[in-house]
Amino acid sequence: MERHENLPIDTDWFLDRIKMRDLSMNRTARLMGIDPGNLCRMLHGQSAIALSLVEPLADILGVDVATIVRKATRARETKRKTG
């Protein structure tokens, strides 16, 4: 998996959504079929969210794919607008 530093992602939104669904990071990762460490790195911007995982993550979090994409790129868009 390609490693990045500080990818723009709305980490708080993802973590809140996981909590709202009464899930843990470990359970979410297992439902996605990935290692919990990989999910943690993705949701903290240390690695990119693989395209193949966007739809399963959307299904688990109860949102549409567009929301996942938007939340995964939110910080980058905010920086462009303000900076």
C-alpha cells in the first residue's frame, strides 16, 4: 500500500460515524476485510483509502459513496479555499 504523509481526510467525521453506528475500529476493519491497522492509517491520513474499499466503507457507515469521497478529500478542498 502506498504511504503518504498527512493526507487530507476528515478523521473526526469518520470516527464519529463509526461510533454512531455502534462499531469499533476493529469491527469496522473486519467487516471491510482488512487489518485494523490499515483502517487506522487510512482514517488518520497516513495512507490512501483504496478505491476498492470506498463502497464497503460507505455501506458499513450507512452513507453514499460520494460522502466517503467528499470526507476523504475535505481538508484539501478547505485548504484551497482558504490558503
